[in-house]
Amino acid sequence: MENRSMFVGLDVHKETIDVSIAEGQRDGEVRHYGVIASDLEPLDKVVRALRAPDRQLHFVYEAGPCGFGMYRHLTKRGEACVVVSPSMIPKRSGDRVKTDRRDSQMLARLHRAGELRAIYVPDDTDEAMRDLVRAREDAVVVGTQAKYRLKAFLLRQGARRSIPVGRVSDAAASRRRAIPMCDACSRKPRGRIKGFRGSDASMRTGKKGCRRACVTSRGRPNSG
């Protein structure tokens, strides 16, 4: 018996998933199946309801903040699933109405027509590396902002000379303490310096973590 194909478009959000299905024939019906909770258990119920001995399911959804857990879950169960980039989905020039239902139907229809290109889905190790690199980048941004805020505060207090705000020597710390300030202002740099040191420590920890992860998963890191 020849297997029939059914294409399932999923418009995934934090709380809900809109599900639409397209029959395998080119002129087959494309219809909205329903809305389910954004969880794996309701998704399994949909899979069980659509599965048939002579039917092959093909799932598709857009990459987004919800990650790739749904892709890994479906493929682990033996279902065909692809993840596509929102920027690479063909769109009609005059189609400006955007709803969750229309998006899921569009995904199912385009997947049936073969007009969607799947993106690379990282494995658990690659995704952990990405999260570590993003965390370090966030720490760098926070540390830079804290440094500029502290330098601006010292400048407003009359510190015209360049005064380090990171890990400093005793002499630099003495120059920083010698800045004349009122009692109220003298309490502010402590919190700002503490915040900067915290972000600086996060940057150093993130860098060490990246290097250890590179050694563990990819061999020796590149120099630099």
C-alpha cells in the first residue's frame, strides 16, 4: 500500500500552537486543524490523531525563541520535521494580513509545494555552546555600559584624569578615593564599582567557559 503524505504546519508561540494540515495532493485541501497548548503532550495527541498506517506526516515550523525542542521530540519519535527561517519563507507582495491561522496554513501549503528550505538544527552540544557565547556577549555589553556610567559619574565629580575602574593598583585606588565628594555622592561609586566588577567577573568566567567547551567538544581552541 502506497503511503499518502500529509503536511502539518505549526505556528509556534509561547502559550499556543496553531496547527494546519495540507493533504498530499497538489490540489488537496488545506485546512486549520485547531489550536493547542504549547507543550509536548498536546502535540503528541495531535500526532496520534493524524497518524495512520498508510499516511506519512511531515511537520514544519518557523525557528524562533521557543528553540528546537519540538524538532528533537518529533524526530525522536520517527516523524519527519523541518525548521525554516522566517526570513526565507516566500511571501506574496499583496498579502499583508498576518494571523496565526494564516501562518500555519501557509507553512503547510508551502511545505507541500517544496518551497521551504530547512535550516541547520544544532545538537545539544552546539546549542549549549551558543548559549554560553551569548551569555558572555551579554556580560560584555553590561560591563561596558557599567564602565561608561562609572566614568561619567567620576567626571561629574571633577575627576579629569583617566582613572581606571576595573582591576586597579593601589596607587590608582588611592587616586580614586582622593576625589572630593559630598557624603551622598561618596556612597554611589561603591555600588557602581561593585556592579562593574560583577560584570567583569562574568566576562572572565564566560571566556574561561568558552575555552573549556572548545577544548572538550572541538579540540584545542584557536590562538588569540
